[in-house]
Amino acid sequence: MTNLITTVLMQSSSDPALAAGEGTTPKTFWLPEGASTFASQNDWVFNFINYINYFFFFLVVGLMFYFVWKYRQKGREVYARGPSHNTVLELGWTILPTLIVVVIFFMGFRGFVSMKSVPANAYQIDVTALRYGWVFKYPNGATSEDLYVPAGKPVKLVMRSEDVLHSLYIRDFRVKQDVVPGRYTTMWFQADAPTEGDKFHWLFCTEFCGVGHSNMNRKVYVLNEMDFGNWVVEQGRWLDKIAPEELYSKAGPKLFARCAGCHTLDGKAGTGPSWGNYDGSGNIWERTSKSGSAHKVGGKSVSDLIGNGKQYETPEGYLRASILNPNEHIVDGFGPAMPTFKGQLNDKAIDALIGMMKHLDEFDAKGNFVGKK
Amino acid sequence: MTTLDTRPIHDEVPGNYLTFRRGILSWILTLDHKRIGVMYLVAVLTSFFVGGVMALLVRTKLLFPGEVEWMTADQYNKAFTLHGAIMVFLVIVPSIPAALGNFVLPIMLGAKDVAFPRMNLFSFYLWVLGAICAVYSLLAGGFDTGWTFYTPYSSQFGAGGTIPVLVGVFILGFSSIFTGVNFIVTIHKLRPPGMTWFRMPLFLWALYATAIIQVIATPVLGITLAMLVIERAFNIGIFDPSMGGDPVLFQHFFWFYSHPAVYIMILPGMGIISEIIAVHSHRHIFGFRFIAFSSIAIAIFSFLVWGHHMFTSGQSPLLNVLFSAITFSVAIPSAVKVFNWLATLYKGSISLNTAMWYGLAFIFLFTIGGLTGIPLAVLSTDIHLHDTYFVVAHFHYVMMGSALIAMIGGLHHWWPKMTGRMFNETWGQIACALVFVGFNMTFFTQFMLGSQGMPRRYYAYQPEFQIYHHISTGGSYIMGLGFVITAIYLIHSLFAGKKAPANPWGGASLEWQCTSPPPHDNFATTPRVGDCYDFSAVSWDEKQQGYVVDVEAHVAAAQSGKAH
Amino acid sequence: MSHSAPHADHHADHHAHGDHAKYPFLAHHFDTPLQQFESGKLGMWVFLATEVLFFGALFVMYAILRFKDPQVFSYAANYLDTILGGINTCVLILSSLTMAVAVRAAQTNKKGLLSLCLALTLAGAIGFLVIKYFEYTHKFHLNLKWGQAFYQPADEATAAAVKVEPKPVENPVLAIASPNPSAGAAPAALTALPPADKTAIAAPKTGPDGVATAQMVAATDATVHASHPEGAHLMDPTMPPNTHRFFAIYYLMTGLHGIHVLIGVGVIGWLFLGSLRGRYSSDYYTPVDLVGLYWHVVDLVWIFLFPLFYLIH
């Protein structure tokens, strides 16, 4: 048994997901490391309940085994005379557990109240959940796939979903909140210990949302104030700092990460049409831009939509509309599953993605830029 | 070593319910509650194996943390959804009331049949129809929404078989409702003279409380699923946020039924345990009145706590606090029942038959299941544990480790009565041990998985969790083996088991006073009622190789006012 | 056989074999007719409790929808014809009366009266359904349907008058800028989109909470108004958003009720045929009594539905 526990702990100690340092509680047999101000108080309640549970479990099971041994049937003895009720005992074992659970309830209640009371000075991050990914938006407009938070400050997340229910869970912070379409939900936490180097905390989606439900894992990095300030500013400007001719190669892959849940690059089937060649009419740029293309959208050929005097002057315009208003024209053979990216991708971001589509041969199947062959 | 008794089981006891009429029509058009119970049993156990195979598929995939070629995420989602839906709606909800209850209730009560035999048969055919709809849904593309069918995934996405399975569950709901109506009326109106409420065995109290829940909660499920079907088919907009609807509203409606539903699953199981522990300890049950009242209390309180499934759903903090507090009110009666059963063991005369092993396993597993409900009911700890494997482990301990184990225990306890045959005790105990060990291996590790943060319904997971999954999957195979062995020796007993006496275990309730198997009419004359937990008039008869009850003495003892 | 039939014959032993010979309707598992009758009655009451919960869930849904959007309910109730609803209410109440008389007739062994009253009840039930049929078809004609169909123009004239087709697909929440107190520096270009292909990204005019409203028409078309004096709802600028939800719950509840009336037609029809054959007498009238109970509950549900939908403005 000890070997088992050692194995478990050793396996996880080489995991980059652990961030050691002050302000954290270490991983235990039951719980992962705790890295927020909630962790120590909630863990204390959890452990308290656990010890009470151990006590009652061993009491009940111990007595059970003892009685079964001591009072086993002798021969065919068939009428055992034991007490059939005892008011004092029955009242006792009703009232005592009731008192215990009342105490436990209040402990949980107190912890809950603090989890629901968002401090006034909390740093707000807007969160969008979609199938299958997260977009974290910072006050200066910067967006990120992973969650970066400042250390030592309360952080409030204001969340909404693009499509179905999701749930944001950061296990090391002991926080979780469902993300609902059509409304905002909020949660807050405060992490005091910065994550060192590559280390991070896991962020999971914990409300079933489809085939990519287990693929929505993201990383949470806690940065000290100065580093965080720098990061936010850099993140806001990251697209601006890339030269236009390098936009597609540097920004494309990063942006493509949120398309990858539904679109493959190599022609394989997915929720959405592959950016690669899947039906003989070429990759996404080829089949959109070639005149007389056989690619069908909403029953019509795509080239009926693109051109002088038609709905879109250029293929870029059509692609842009597909990103910002995806249900307007749905490719034949696919359903209306794509969420809109309006508000999440600015012009530069769309340019980068369209650039990536134009230079698709310079990317590998995972979306990494490999350069011209 | 007795020679193999190769006569068909029905022939030993002339004129029992199995020989009463023959031919397939006499079964499928039967109005005899015992035959209906047997048909339900076969149906439910078959579904259990199908659901179990789904579970093994899921567990096998989970040996590997990443994608596997032989099962896509979509197939995985369908597998776990099918596992949940089959187990909840086709197996556990009907298992004890419809399969065992139908058989035992009238005989235990002292009646000739349930109040409405035709409605009973109709309930069975509704079950069959619901099962057919579920099978059809598989052919129509399967369904992958999770057995909870949360919107908007189920109303806007979800696979093609979603509507058929919802229709199937709707029909199953009515099967459950009619069984409930039948049991309530039977218990109220068909009791023989002397069978007052407080002379009624605790299994019947449990079935009565269950029937109340069935009758009140299930219609709400019916309407909820009907609304979901209409939403999905016509997009009327009650759950769709882009049409002004509220997805969380579905959760409220759904859990308003589904929480009481879990008590439909456990209460009859607790009733069986009361019977098994008392009979196999040969001792009066401790605290009869409390156990009886606690069943009713649980039934009532179960309607007030549905929101504890929704602490992170975005419902108001005030609701969270209220539901958390009221949840403890349901926990206390359950805990006290465990103490009562322990006290029944005290100064008993315990025979360790297979049924008793299952009863003891129930106490062990229900204690764990119940206690782990506490960190889930407590608000601050639930935030961390909700929607993780901790919840999965908790509900498997109470639904499978308790309700299902109780059902299997009851099956062994009443097997001689139902079939007229004894099964092989040694294999019974071996299988019980395998199931018990396998179960704990499978699900105890899942508590750790959950508290360490692994979310549920995950196809792929971080490698740090792999060791737990390996142990869990290994346990599931051991458990599966235990169930297969159980099936083998039970079926074998039908052909080659020792003939069963009327009262193999020494019970004092009415079902042990008729032959094994019982006659078509249950009782030739109106049975005479004593205290079903008073074993003073029971003695072993060497010739019959079974116990006998001296009815005169039994009734006299009860009338002389022996308190219980 | 009067209700005051006394002592439970439960204590009789199975010399009640005699009872079974004497009362051919007595099922084998019951000891006495009284026990059978009381069991049937209790069973029916328990079943009706399930019906109450069945409808009750929908009443809760109604309450929630109404609480959320009271103006929708006040507005949309105008589209219901109170007179027809009132007639329906009277028809149902009268049919309940004839049903009660039928039960009494069976109890007092008046077989002719029984058949007559059952026939009248049946007529009332069918009449209810006929009136409902007219109500529904009229609404379908005006496209007062559920879900997105509500927003489709009913005919070409209205379609021409409605300039922009409503598209409730886009999530209106996205259009709302999130309040951001810690917003420091000027928001980057992310929030503002340069107008590109206008036609491609035609944004539906969304109401504050949900679906496109009917504020689409600059000038009302007099001809459309003339042909639909009740008002094509799409033309009405005062229609609140989410009005389709009123019709959703209206059809759900009246539809479910209608299904129960239809079942009632079947069951009462069966009783009527049985009464013609003389099956029911003062000895055995249990089915009449039980169906009567069912019918009264169906009527009761309508008595709640009618004011909630038709009368409250």
C-alpha cells in the first residue's frame, strides 16, 4: 500500500503542473496542492469531515464484524433474544449525528460565503467558453488562450458561454463555476504564490459539452505584479508587434488553436470542413478563390457568392464573414455548429488566419509553421 | 452428496404458480403477480448485463489516458450515456419494486394478488415498450448527452437518437407510476385481518414509501422530458437562451424528479436489508417503528433537496444554502437505519448465508456511500468536488454498492421461494466476495481521482491519473467476473439445484408459510398474522431440511402483546 | 349498493367463494365487492394525484415564464378569443354535471338516465374539442405558433411588409459590452469592427432579452391591416420581445389538456356503449364512478387554465 502511495506521489511530483512555493499547500493523499486563499480553509473542512467519516466507518464496520463473529449461529439455534428497542440509545444516535452535521454545515456555509463575496477591488477577467476552448479577455483588450492571473490580488472572472453549458474548474484553487449561455456567471479567487518557470495549474471544463469536453484543458499561470503587468501589455499588443508579412506565420498557429477543435488541416473529417483538401476541390483557399469552384455552400456554388457585383467582392470578404457570421453560409454537408468570433478576433487576427489559409502548405497537420518546402 | 435432481423445477410441488398453466401465452398474458415479477426479473437482469458491458467498455478505454483508435470520443460519450440511462431507468428504478416487489409484496402481505393485476401487466409492457424505444434510439444514431440530458446540449446538439430515448424514458416513467399506484392501493386495501400497519414487514413499508415517491415525482420527469422533446423538435424556446429561454430551468425540473428517484432506488433496498438482517440473525429487528417512519420521512424530505445537484449551476447563493441545509435532513434517517441494523446483529444468532453476506456488504458499502455524501452536501467542499469522479464514486457506492447489492441479496434470499430450488452456497459466497472486492477496487480509487481533481465524463485525461484508472478498471473486471459467476450458479440451480423447503432461512413473515414455489393463489385460506420478526415459534425440521413456523404459537405470541 | 355499506367483509373467510359466485364482477383476488370498489376508488385518486403533478409542472413553468415576462402575457392574451374560451368552459362544466348525474343514475339503477347522461357528457367533450379545433386553426392561419415559426410572416403580404427577416440565431448576449470597471488603457481595436461587407453581416435588431422584436416596419401597410384586423403580430410595433413564449406555453398546456379530453372521449364512449348493454347497475357501477372522477379533474384543470390564459390581462 505504501508503495502505491509513493508511486502516485512520485509520478505527480515530476509533473510540471505542480508549483511549489509559499502560499501553497502541498499535495496530499486526497487533495492536490492548494494554491489559492480558499484552498487551506476548504481543505481543512474536507479533512475534518474525512476524519469524522473514518471514525464512523470504522465504528460501524468494526462493530459489524465483531457482532458477526461473536453472535454467529450455533447449530440450528433459531430464536435469539435480543433487545428490540431502546429509546435512550435511539434518541442518542439520532441527536448526536444531527449535531455533528449542523456543525459541519456551518463550516461549509462560512467557506461558501467567503467564496461568494467578491472583493470590491478584484481584477476582472472576462471569460468566454466555447466548444472547445476558452478565451480570456483582459481589461485592456488583450486575449489569451491560457489564464494568466496576478499574484496576491483577488481576481474575478465574468463568464459566458457561446454555445452549451461548460464549467470552469481550477482544481488547485478549489474553485468551480458553471458557464451558461445567455447569461453571465461570476467567480473569484486569489492566488498568492507565483508559478515558477514552466509550472502551471490545470484548468478543466467540468460540464459535459460534447466530443471535445476532455480536450478543453488549459493552463493557469500566476505572475507577480510586475511580470503580470508586463505580460498584459505585451499580450494586448502582440499582434501589433508582428510585421504584417510575418503575421500569418507567427500569429496564425496561435490563433488557429481555437479553430483546431473543429477544423483539421489535413483533410480529415471534423465538426467543420477541414481547411485541407477533403473533397477534391482543394484546400480552403483554393476552393474559395478559384472561379468555377465546385465547393458548395447552402446549395449554391461558392463562386456564385464571390466576385464583382456579387455578395462578396473578394474571397477574403467571404472568409471574413464565415468567421464573424458563420451561420449565414453553411458548407453543404455540415451543420450550424460554428460559434461566431465577433468580438474575439480583430482585423489583424482575421488577416493572420486568412494568411494562414493562403499559405496552408507551410504548416504541418498540427498547425505549426514549418516554412516553405 | 445428493444425486442431481433432474425433474423440471415446477413439477416437485404440484399446483404451484409455475405449473398452473403452461405455454408461452400463459406467461405473456398472465395476470399472476408472481409471473409478472419473474418476467420483470429476466428483463431487468438482461438490461443490467447490457449496461454492465457498456461500463466495461468505458473502463477499458480509461486504461489509456489519450486517444485510442478503437474508440472515438463520440463513441465513448455514447457508451457512458447508454450505461447511465440503462442502469438508472431500465435497471435500478424498476429492479426491486417491479421484479422482487411484485413477486413478494402480495404474499408477504397475505393477499392473493396486487390490487390491479391487469394494470400490473400493463406496467410490464410499458417497460418493454420503453426498452424498445431505447434500442431504437441506438439504431437512430445513439445519444450522447449524459443520462441527465442537460440543455442546451440536449436540445440543440446531441446525437440523432436523443428524441427516441427521451420518448422511451417517458414511457418507462408511466410503467413506474402504475406500479406505484398498484402498490399503494394493495397495501392500503388488501391486508388480511390482523395485518395492521405496525405488523407489516419493513420491506412493505419501504415499498410503500417508494410508491409514494414514484407516484408524485415521476410525472414531473415525464413533463420535463416531453418539454425537452418538444424543444428539440420544434425549438419552442423555453431552454434555448437565444430564444429567451433558460437552460438552468431544465436542471431544476429534471432534478425535482431525479433526486427523489434515487430514493426510489435505495428505499426498497433498505427494506430488503431489514428483512435479510432480521431473518438471518434470527432476531427481532431493532427499532421497528423508527425504521418504518424513517422510510416515510426520507420519502417526504427527498422532494426538498434537489438543488444540491446544482450548487455550481449559477442558481442563487440563497438557494444553495437552503438546499445544503435541508440535505442533511435526509441523511440522518438513513444513518440511523444503519445503527438499527447493527443493533439487530447484536445478540443475534447469525447464519452466514449468501444473502446475509450481501446484507453485510450493504452495510459496509452504504456506510461509505452515505458518509461521502457529506462533503458533497457541504457547500464549500462541494465546489471542489462537484462534477468530478468523487461524485461518480459516491453515487456508485449508493446506487450500485447499496441498492443493487440489496437487490442481489434479496434475489438470493427469495430465490428458493421463487424457484423452489436452492443455489450453491459456496459459489454464492465466492461470487459475493469477488463482487465486493472488485467493487471497492473500482470505486474507492475514484474517490481519490475525484478529490485530486479529475473531472467526470472525460474521454482523455492527464497522465498523472493513470494509476488510479488502472486499479479501477482492474476492479471492474473482477466485479464483472463475480456477476458472471452469480448468473451461472443461479441458472444452474434452476436445473440441478436441491429442492427448496418452504422456509429455508427461518423467516416468520407470511411468504415463508406457503410452499416454495408458492401456489397460484398464494394462500388456500386467509393467512393468520403474527409478528413477522418474532422467531419464537420457528424451529428446524430435519425431515424437510428447512424451518417451520408453528402458526398457532406465532399468532398467540403476537396477540399476547409482545412489544416490538 | 349505497356508500354506507357497512362492515368490511374482510373478516369473512373464503366462504367468500360464495361472494364470487354471487357477484360475477368480483375479481378473484378481492374478498368482497366493497373491498374491490374501495380499492378502485383509491387507485383512481392516486392516479389523479399523478395527473395533478403532471399538469402542476406545467403550471410552474407558466408561473416562471409569466414572472419573467409579465408584459408578454398581458399583451398576448389579447390574441385569445375570450368568448370561445368562455363557451368551452361552460361546455365542460355542464359535461361535468351530466357526468355526475350519470354516476347518480348508475347508483340508483336508472339505466336509461345513465345512458342519456353519458351521451350528453360525450357530446360536451366532443364539442369542447371542436371549439378547440377552430381556435387552433385560426391561430395557425395567423402564424401564431410556437418557436421560430412565430416570427415567420403568415403570408406574402406580410412578408413584403416585413423588411428584414428576423434571425434569432445570434446570441444577443455577445452584443452587450461587458461592464469592465478595471478597464485601464483605451480598449484595443478588438471591440470595434470596421464595417466590411455590410450585407454579409446584417445584424438583426435584437431586443434587450432575446429574439428580434417586431420593430421592423417603417410604415405600416394599410392593406395588410385590412385583411387581418386582429393585427398581424409581426406588424405590431408594440409587441414585446419573447412573445413566442406565451404561445409555447399556451399550446403546451391546452394541448396536453386537449389530449386528456380526447382520452376522456374514448373512455366515456366505452362507458356509453357498456351502458347500452346494461353492464352497469347499482350493484356494480365502479367504472362509471372512476371515469367520473377523471372527468371532473380534467374539468378542474381547464377551470384553472381558462383564467390564467384568457382572463388575466
